[in-house]
Amino acid sequence: MRILIDTNIIIPLEDSTQVLDESLSQLIRLTSEYNHQVLIHPLSAEDIGRDKVESRKKSILSRFEKYPYLEEPPLFSEKEVLDFNIEIRKDNDRIDNAMLSAVYMSAVHWLVTEDRGIHKKAQQMGIRNKVFYIQQVVDALKHLHPEKHEIRLPNLEISPLHRLDIEDVFFDSLREDYIGFNEWFDEKSREGRKAQIATNDTGELSAILIYKEEDGEIITSDQRGLGAKSLKLSTFKVSEKVRGQKIGELFLKSAFEYARKNNCKYVYLTVHPEKHEFLQDLCKDFGFNEFGKDIKSHRDLILVKQVGYGIFDLDISAFEFHRLYSPSFICDNVSKYIIPIKPQYHEVLFPDKQRQASLFSVNKAAGNTIKKAYLSHSNLSHMNSGDLVLFYRSHDLQSVTTLAIVEKFFISDDSDLIAGEVAKRTVYSFRDIDEMSVKPTKVILFRQVFHLNDGISLKWLLENGIVNGNIQSITRIEDQKFRRILMKGTNETCVDVH
């Protein structure tokens, strides 16, 4: 996009004696970052030449050369000047009209000026939508280029690639599988690409996820693409030394959350068909399906997951729908519950939804997972797969924080059976389970969907008739009450099946 800036914008930009306004700094940053061309009109130099402060005039004119001039700028005809009632009474009018003619005749896309007179003329000419004040153009550029929502989760760090040692033995397997990996990594480092990483207790790199957005690229060896905005997981590796910490699941949680917040329709990655069996199984458990062979290697499998936008296959169960299209979920024909959870368990189960990081953790791996478990002695006797639950942090926050979907529900007093079912996803130790199972224990295996943007307080729940008092046990709520909570806490909507 070509953006013409007025003299009254150039002067503060180039006057080193003035503190630069924040909006001007943002204008320069946004136009530079997104490769918009900033131009000046040749007559601007003439305008500067009339500055009576000689030292300032020389200083600014000496810096003009870094701005490209609008080449062969168009000018209004005498008839157009009369038709638009923009007669030339002084030199400033001539320069103002020249800049407006550039916009009117499509020599540039936008004009930025703080001159109210120019804005008034633009309105008379019907081009008001192409002439901006500084703050307006900054807002417009931000709208065109919304900031990416980087996802930060406990146990992960966002790191620029240039901070990582490409010669680290961690990367050896990637070098073996992909010819030119080092060169690719260096190229992405120079582009400023970032990665999510995990380190072990000694600070060594133990896992990495590098991703990027794409939009309609051909990705398969038979020349097919996804045809929509997608998130490609370019590099996905978890060292065997940290497999038990569920870092792979944590990476997927991060990718799904990024896709949800940045409106990506698909998430995809490529896997070596013979070497990445563990990763393939993990991905397929979370709704990825084979899409074809990779266009570059003609060997790797492309695994694709649709993450909730567009047309879905609705002839499946509520839970299966969520598995395939998470974070989307079916809202009708399923029960909804509020589940109270004590702060100490909430902190471990949902470490990414804490006001501040906890110094201690009972089981870090439990917080990394999408698949979790909750044990209770409530009076609840039944739950169905696909039912929706809202977790309510009791005692301190007294707030609904998190939405989840039930995968499995059962009741048992067999501690070995319970431990066998929940071992990979629970915050409870075997001692906890053994103590609880002295009487029938309700076991809810669930998958975290997402956190609400803002916690829903008990005060709001009471004022809006969602509950009638303190939430001390699992409470079933009506569909409309659930939808009111969802509307209050997030911009997400349910998928209804009619």
C-alpha cells in the first residue's frame, strides 16, 4: 500500500529537538513492519523551504532524501478545482490540492495529514475515507494487521530462534531426517521466527515447536491445499527424556489456542511415516487425519485438524465432534454442570489460569495435558460423554474459570482401577486415590476446552439467577443459564444440531 504523508507529519518526524509522539512512532513501525510504502509529495520540499527557522529548514531538507517522492504526481484540472470548490487562494492551497489529487486519481491509497482544511476538502470531494489523521491511520493499520495472539503457557518459553544453538545434539535427529535443516533454521532465524521451547531440570533444550500461519498454499505432492488460513507446525520435537511430562500435549494445547484466537481454520504438520509413530498417535487422538504426502519430501505424511470454523460432520456424538473439531463443541442435547474445585487442585490442574505462578507443583505433567481427571464424592450419579462442565474455583476466587467436556464417567471404590484410569492425567497421588476410594468415588475423565476470558464471579452468578447459593457440590444447570455464562465469559458460541 502507498501512503502519502503531509509536510505537517514530516516535520515532527525529522525534528530531533522534539519528542516523537507515540502515534507517529506507531505509524513508522507499522508501515515498516508490513512493507507499506511511505511517500512524500515533491511540493512538500517547497513547503519546507518556506520555514523561517533556517537551521531547522536545512536539517529537515537534508533528511528528505530518505523518503521516496511520488513520481509524476497528477494535478486537478481547472474544471475539477471549480467543481469541487477548492479554489487556490494561496500557496498552501496549491500544495493541499496537489496531495488531494494524488488520492483522488488513485496515485496513492491514503493521505495522512493533521490539516483540518484538507480533511474538509476531502469530504467535499467524496474521498474522506482515504484521508486520515495520524491516530486514524494507526488504528486502520492495526485493524488491517491485527497483532498475533502469542500463547504463553507454564512450562514453556517463547524464544527467538537465534537464541538457540543449532549445533545442539537435540537437533541431530532433525538434521538426519531433513536435508538442509541447518540452512532452513538459519533462514528462519534471520526472519525473526520464534519457537516455543521446554527445557529439562538442567536447562538443556528438551522440546521445540515452531509454527507459522499460511493461507491457501499447495502442500501435497498431488498439488492440493487446504484453501483457508492455517497454522503449520513446522517443527515439532519432544525429547524422549521428557516424554512423561506431556510436553507434546502441551504443544498441541498451545497450537489449538493460537488457532482459535487467530482465526485459523486448520492446524497441520508433517510426520515421518516410519519414525514418528508416537507423534502420529498423539495427533490422531486429538482429531488429526491424513491429508496426503508432503509436497517437498513426497515421503512425509501430512496430518490435518480442522479447529472449529466452517462445515462439520454433525452425524457423530458430542464428544467425537469435540475430538475432531476442538475447541468447537456441541451445545444442545447435552447436560451442563458447574464443578467446584479447591484452589490447590485448580492451581495444578489449570496452571495456565493462575493469577501468579505457583512455587510448588504436585504434578507438573497434569497441568500440561488437555486430558485431565477429577475425583469427587458428590451426590452425582451419572454423566454422559459429551456433557459440558464449568470448573468453579472455590474458597479464594469464587469464580468460574474453565470449560471442559466429559470424556468418560464412572463410579468405583477400587483404588487400583481408578489409578489405572487416571494415572496419566490426574493431580491426585495414589495415596489420595486410596484414601478417597474407601467409599464410592465419582471419576470424571475430561478434556479441557478453553478458559473463559474473565472469570465469572459467584456474585454475578447469584445476581443472574444461575445458582441460588454457594457452590459446594457438582450442580447441574439449565441450557440457557450455561449459554449466559458462555456469553459473559467468552466470545465463543456453541454448535447447535437441529
